[in-house]
Amino acid sequence: MEINSQETIRKILEETKTIAVVGLSSSAARASRGVSSYMQSRGYRIIPVNPNETEVLGERAYARLEDVPEKVDLVNIFRRSEEAGLHVDEAISIGARAVWLQEEVIDEVAAERAARAGLLVVMDRCILKEHNKKSRES
């Protein structure tokens, strides 16, 4: 499926149950927390991935994606663009079904790598905004 296509976005939002959020912060001022809180309130299971946190949004935090002991459908990346590729590779290695690089997180090469590995890919989009848009269309 094409990166950022409406079909890709729809499929991710409809089929995802568990989202590992790389860079999820406990700080209410951070976008990662607001977006993840919204997605959690819409029924998605959120798993924080941040070596500087022990718990966020009532969920145990893990230092790395490899440390998460359960199946992850989607890896949502809230990191600087230059660090995104590492997390895309981790998402591929743990068998995630999709990766979502948040707004202003852009790594074309990593996105292509994930797509070639069979993952659904969204880049430089906000999952909260896309979910909101889809909810209004339904």
C-alpha cells in the first residue's frame, strides 16, 4: 500500500489495537502525551517507549521497542527525524504491522525501508488529526 494514502491511514486506524509510542513523555506539555491520551480514550492500547520514563498514562514504560513483551500493531514515532530511522528498523525487527511518523518527523529512506518490509507507513501526519477526520466522516 502507498505511503500516506487514505487507504493506508484507514487500514491502520481500523485494524490497530496496540500502539507502541516511541518518545512518549509524562509531561502534559508534550504533544506525544496529548496525542496518546486521545488515542487511549478512543480504545487503543498505548505502550510507552521511552528510557526516561517508568510509567505514562497508567501504562508501564519500556526503554526500547525490543523490551515490549507483547505484540505491537503500530509503532508511533515522536522523535526527531534524524532518529526516526533507528525506530523504524526496530519496528520492522519486532514484527509491527505499521509505522507512523508524526508531523514533522520525516525520513523518506526509512519509510521506504518499512514499506519494502511489508509495513503500512504514514509519515509527517498526526494520528490524532487523522483519527478525528475519520471519526467525522463516519
